[in-house]
Amino acid sequence: MLDFLWLFVVMMGPALLAGAIAYAVIGQRRLSGEYRDYRDAATRQLYRKNEAAGAAEGAGCYHGSRKLPLLGS
């Protein structure tokens, strides 16, 4: 009986995990065009704000109280 229980646990664990992953992938929705445009505009605005702050303070970006160098500079 104990062997059957372990067989059940070992076989059903991966099956349940695969089912949960499949459910998440199937349930993932695509962004609408309007929301994608809004997201892209907000991202561009954040990049412009960061570039303006970098030009005023010197090259780099701030993370908390530490100044981090920009990549490629």
C-alpha cells in the first residue's frame, strides 16, 4: 500500500505541475493595441526623464541612494 502511495505522489506531482503551467499559458491574454500604445508612451516618458536627470547630474542612474553607471558609457 505504501508503495502505491509513493507511486501516486511521484506520478501526480509532475502531472499537476504540468497542468498548472498549461493553464497559465493558455490563460495568458494578449495586450490590446490601445494598452500597448499607452505602455510604450509611458516607457518613453520614463526614459526621457531618466536621460534628462542624467544630463543634469552626469552620466549614470540612481538606484536608491547609490549612483549606478549607465551601460555602454
